[in-house]
Amino acid sequence: MLGTICFAIGISVLITPFYVLRYIYPVSAVAWVVLGVTVSRLKGSKAYAAFLVIYMLMVFLPSYQTKFLKEKQANDNLEKTLAGTVDEIGSEDVIWVTSNTLPVIGYYYPEARRQRVKLSVLPELEKGTCYWLILEEELAPEVYRQFDEQGFSCRTFMEQGHLGTVPVTIYRIEEQEEQAVQ
């Protein structure tokens, strides 16, 4: 059994991803049962069991701690992003996204209108409406010019935010002050 696993891991590393985490979870329960039954039938099974327990603690605890800290950091980043934006983004505002994060945006900001937009050609912006652009990448300089041509200003509201597990930059797009006064 161990030889088969090591061979498959070798193939996964050298040729193509064979072991993917989502496939390992269902198989791991069966593997542990098989390993437990196998160890229980060996001579000196208590020594083997003690060795396996010590080995698992040495290998899995640091890995678990690393994974836990990574997930905790991602959750802290999400909470900071939401704390900084939930009160700012109103129900009359429009949230624009360019990627497949639209369902996630709907979960975190259910009151706001959401639209997918292509930044190469911006739609006509409505006067008096506040727009929020949530991107996974930096905004290109030509997009700033498109906003300026329509009389809107675009400023970075939050860098290095997170929505779900996606790192995002959030921009606020509003009518420019001098035109809003006229």
C-alpha cells in the first residue's frame, strides 16, 4: 500500500498532478482504516502503532498549524475588507466586477446592485450614482482616462483586500466635484 502511494506521488510530481487534495479526502478515510487493520495484525502492533502516532504528530501538527494560520490570516483579511466597505457601499450604489467573483460579491453586499463590466469600453455612467469597482488586478491608466472623460473620478479605496479567498483592490468612482457643483 505504501509503495503504491509513493509511486503515485512520484508520478504526480514528475508528470501530471495525480494527487489533488479534493480527491484525497474521501480516499484518506479508507486508507486509514486499511492501515489500522494492517498494523493491528502485525507482531508488535503496539510498537508500530506508537511509532505511527509519534510520526503523525511530528508530520501533521506543523502542517496543520501552517494551514490554520494561513486560513486565519485570510479570514482576518476578509473581516478587515468587510469592516471597511460594508458601511460605505449603499443599496443605491453599483458594484462592478470583471471576473467570476460576482456571486461572492452578492453574498457580501446583497443590497447593492451588481454588474459585470468590461473595462476596455466602459458603459455610460449615471450622474449622481456612486460606483464601486472590485478587481483582482491593478487598474490600467487608460481606464482612469475613460472615467475622467465622463466626468467621474476613480480613486483607490482599499488595496490588498480579500473577498472570500480572492485578493482584491476596491476602487470608488464618483462624479467629479467641480461638475457635481454645477
